[in-house]
Amino acid sequence: MSNDQPNPMRWIAALRHPNFLPYAGAVLAVWLALSIWILSPVLHREPFAFFLAAVVIAARFFGFGPALLCSFLSAACLDFIVLPPRFAFSLSGADLEKLFVFLAMAVLVSSLARQKTQAESRAERTVREMAAIVECSDDAIFSTDREGVITSWNRGAERLYGYSAEEAVGSPVLLLSPPERRAESGRNIVVLSQGGHVESHQTERMRKDGTLVPIVLTVSPLRNAKGGIVGASAIARDISALKQSEEAIRRSEKLATAGRLAASVAHEINNPLEAVLNLLYLARNDPGRAEQYLSMAEDEVNRVARLAQQTLGFVRDTKGPSRLNPAKIMDEILLLYSSKLESKRILISRRYRTSCEIDGYSGELRQLLMNLLVNAVDAMDRGGSLQVRVEAGRDWSDGREGVRITVADSGTGIPSESLGRIFEPFYTTKKDGGTGMGLWVSRGIVQKHGGSIRVRSRVNGDRSGTVFSVFLPYEQTASRVA
């Protein structure tokens, strides 16, 4: 359209512009206030109240700019129509003061009203954004009331548990817990009802189809404006993929450990097999002592069988824990590595103060002790010393009774800057090899058995070396997930 557009058309375009409407609303508010004042003679005594209300309405619904327009239009109406002399812009000193006070109050009230409107708008926008974040989150997020009944349910919860929002809302939260973990969920409800907080922890929950899923669960209390507890909110994250990858890494490390055993086992088996061949030759050529030679050969064959059985113990996966003797397993591992220990002339000091047994997984406990022993041997030069202790002990944190296993070497030690990272995956201090998985897997095995592992090390002076201390409780307290 050309620039010489007629003025009426420009006015129509301006009227259609959205920014014009708030100011038109402000003018309408002034007109309504003036009309009410004119039509109601009873209210003529308080004309300022009507126009101040018009300013508040303009600020509340149209914005600060229209409120300012409303304020000045109201002042003009008060001066020209309401205050004497009417229909003239002429006021006495007292009326002029009232008019200035009105303008100041109008500007202040409009500013406060606008700030309140903006605050409410921001709050509503924040609530909408938070609701959108919760609804679109990949994590399962839901809330319950004080009795543990589900009150909200997002899409992530639908994907994780398999229940729709219509099915879940109104159902007890115990619906999600497998039977063996109902007591855990009940304790969480009690803790939250008392104002406590349930820290993030790994656990298991049950899907609609009855399958179990490992999750990381965080539960927090919900409070009202007065601080009273009205329910709880829970965030659950599916860690199935993480658990599968960790298990794959552990199995890989377990197979690598078994591979490292091959050289030692081959040497240990070769010696008794060579002795068997010699004894069979002697029995064939000395019939008078054949029975003695065959008995000795049988002992050597039994030794080979024991070595093979011990090797299988590293890779065999047991379905559940069994009673184990840590001292006996440590002796078996020392026997497997006797050749390496003898070749490096390492002096071994054993101190077994207990013959008690613990609940555990045989293959994993062997892998744990072998990792500690191999690391100790690799850290020492020829002529080092290795101290191995198995004794009754207590957990330093909670006083539980169990077995404490200590492996101390006189090696080069671990630098302080590396000491805090040795249990991280893929971190290694071995310059010529090492996967960096051994100690990470070892810590996982200890945690799976409900125990703890600590390390102390010194790199300077004549008494350098490293001490690993492992505590394992008598009874199995940790599950595969927790």
C-alpha cells in the first residue's frame, strides 16, 4: 500500500493492532468510573475511589502503560468534570494537592498491581514449565499422599512400570514393590511421615507384567504452605542397561582373571603330571614297590584334580551364596601362585586367627582375593615380603561382626594423588599393563557381600608399601541390586 494512504484507513489499521486494545481498555475503565459517579449521586462524596479502582483494574489486566494513561485521564476527568469549577481546568490549592496525591497513589498502586500480576504470571509459567518437565521426563516421577496412595503419575512412570495414569492413581504404592521388598517400602512411608528423607539408593520394583526392574529411587516429603507433610514424591530411574553393562564388564574381567591363571595352573599341573609319568615308569620296572608308586601317583593325580577344581571356581557362577572359609580360599590362591612367589623370592607371612565361615559366592570371593594378591606381587621387587591375615573383626562403621582379611605388601606403594581413584573403572597405576578394572570389580564384589574395603599406602622411606583391608560380615546382607 502506498504512503499516501488515507487517514481513516490508518486509524482502522491502528485499531486492529493488538497493542491498541490495552489502552482502549484503560479508556473504557475511566469512562465506566465516570459513568458510575454521574449515575449514582449517593457516591458523589468519594469520586477519587472510583477512578483509583479504574487505575487498579487497568494495571491488573492491561499493564503498566495503560495504567499510566488511565491515571492521567482520571486526573483530567477529576479536574474538568468532578471538582469545582466544573468543565474548566481551574483548581484551588487544596483541590490541586488532592489531585497530585491521587496521581501519586495511582502510579504507586498501578505499579504494585502490575508487579503482582507479573509475579502471578511468572508463578503460573513456572508451574506450567515444571509440569511439562515432569510429564516429559524419562524418569518415573509420581507422588503419594500420607497413606501411600498414588496421587500423580507421569509418562515416564507409565513407561517404566507399565501402568497407565488411570490405573496407577488411587492405587497403593505397595503395588510397585515385589513381595520381598514390601517391608522396605513400608519403612520408607514411615520415615517420610515423620519428616525424614529417603536418600537415593538402588533397589528393585515390579512392573505390571510381574517382571522386576532395577532402579535408583529417591523419595522426598511433600509439604504444604504451613510446613506440614501431606505426602511424598518419588523419582525412579531405570538402570537395567547400566546393570547389564556392569555385569558384562565383571564377566569379562572374570574371564581375564581366569586367563591370567592359565600360566600358573599349567606350571602347577605340569609338575604332578611329570611325577605321575616317573612313578608309573618306576612301578613298571620295580614290581615289588609298585603299590607304593601307584599310591604316590594317585596323590599327584588328586592334586591335579584339586587345581582344576580351584580354577573352575573362578569362572563358575553360583545361583546363591554358600558357606565359605576365607582362610582356606586364601591358601588355595597362594598355592596357585607359589611358583611366581618363589621366583621373586617373596617371603610370605600368614596369620590366621579364625576358622569361621561366611556367606558368599565362591567364584567372586576367589576373584577378589586373587586380585589383591596379584596386585601385591606385581608391586614388589625380588626379596619383598607379603603379609596375609584372616581374623575375626568388626565393621568400623556399624559394629557388625565378620571376618577381616588383610593383604599387606612391601612394594612401591600408591601415590596420594592416585589413592582416591584406584577404585574407578579403567584407572590403573601399572605402566606396563593392567586393565584398570580389577579393583573396581573387587569393590563391587565386597559391596555385593555387604562388606567394605579400605586401603592405606606409603611411597616414601624404607617402609613403603600398601595395605588392603577387607571386611566381610558373617551373614549375607546385600542383594544383587542393592
